Amino acid sequence: MTTSDSQTNTSPCLIVGIGVDPDDSAPLQAFFSTLPTECGLAFVLVTQWTGKDQTALIETIKTCTTLPVQEVRDNQTVAVNRVYFAPPTTQLVFREGVLQAKTEKEPATDLLFQSLAKEQGEDAIGILLGRYESDAGLKAIADVGGMTMALDSLGAQSDSSLNEGLMSGFIDHLLPPEDMPRELLSYARHLNALTVSGYRDSQSAQIAQHLDTICELLLDTTQTDFKHYKTSTLIRRIQHRLDVLQVNQVNRYVEKLRNDTKERRTLFKKLLVGVTAFFRDEESLLCWRNKLSPVC
């Protein structure tokens, strides 16, 4: 990923899904006012309630950013340094490398975030800039190791659902909107450095070497033994935590775990997001229940 205008519309890039409240443009304005033009990211906006008139919202965005802001055409290729929004009364999904306009019954943010999780995996990024109807989309991104943010304002601080999301591990950052771009760009640079250096694979191997130690530290603090959980899942979730903290060296993170009880508890919650994902998969859970029914 680069931040150059010379990138073509077909260049792969980090896509940031943003769920916004059409009745409150202030967080979106604060977000884009502090975002550099040469950010090297693509932004896809969906409103929480499809069918609301978003004309004023889009015009507000155009006044606070020099990034091109455009309505999505069906099968829209995504380019860096652009902002995309859905046509009226439609929702957006990212599928097979393009944005598609759909008319579905699911909440718009869930639909977009779940599609980003499926297509982008650990590169998926979801941001909530307002109230939300469901947390399924954020959880989907968290399940695959993507990064999530939600609005922290005077209203959000009293929003029990947001605080619950932070406490249960599927929200990585609860921030004021003006602070989000700095954290987002730093995270993107970190991922890019890992990719360019080829360090990602060796980092996974290092986590595997320290896994017993990490599990012992978690056991001491939480009385939960992760040693029998799926190794690949544990490695992926620990690696995600390193990404969020933007730590490259695994031994540095292990040292942090030794000295920081709060971080051990945070990692514990992050690991539970991954290992309990099965129980939020209705199809898998129904299949499991049907197999057990004759026995019970």
C-alpha cells in the first residue's frame, strides 16, 4: 500500500467501512476534517437507517475534505483516497473485489461490515460514528482479526452497548472522532511495514514459540487454560492484539503481559471473541444442536 495519487483504481488497499447516523453529521465532520488527503485508504459510508435522506450528510462531508466523494455504481471498483456512499434506499456490500448496491432487510452497517470481514479478513476495518441497531457487523470484523473503532463522546460514554463492546473485546478503540484518523493511519502504516518487510510469517512463528508462556500468564490471571484451544486461532488473535498495539517484537509483548495485569485481561477478552465465534454462527449452532438432539 502506498499513499501516492498514481495508484490505479484497481490497486488493492485497506477499505474502511464507516457506519454513520444521518441525523448527526458532527462526528463525521470531525473525522474527515483531521484526515490527510494523501491517506492511502478508501472509505465506504453507510447510514444506520436506509431510506433516510442523506443529501445534507454528503454535502457536509464535501465541505470538510478534499477527497473525492462519490455515489457507488454497481460493481464499483474501489480506489484509494476516495469516499464512497450508497445510492438512495440501498445498502452496500464488498464482494469479489468490488462494491455492490443491494436492497436487504439487515442493518446497513452489519451488511457492509460482514462483507468486509469475509472479503478482507484481518485487513477489514470498521468504524461506528453514531448509534447502532446491532453489533453483528463489528463482531464479524473482530472474529477475523480486523480492527474496530467506535465513537467515544459525551453520548457514547453513557452508551452501555458501546462500553459492553469494549469490555467484551470486539471494539478495539473507543475514541473521539477527531482522534480516529491518527490512530487509523498509524495502524495502516504498521500493517504496511509488516507486509513490506515480510515479517508477518516470522511473527506468527515467534508467537507459537511463546504460546505456552502466554497461556500460563493468562491462566494465572483469569483461571482459564487456553492450552487446549485451537493453536492457529490463538496465534491469529494474539497477532491481532500486537497489530492494535503496533508492537512488532513478540518478546516485547510477552514482557508487557508479565508486567501488566490489565493487558492480560484485555488479551483474555480478545481471545474469547475468537473462540466463542462458533456460538454466534446460527447455521453451525443449529447443525450442532440437531446432531445432539437424538442423544439428548
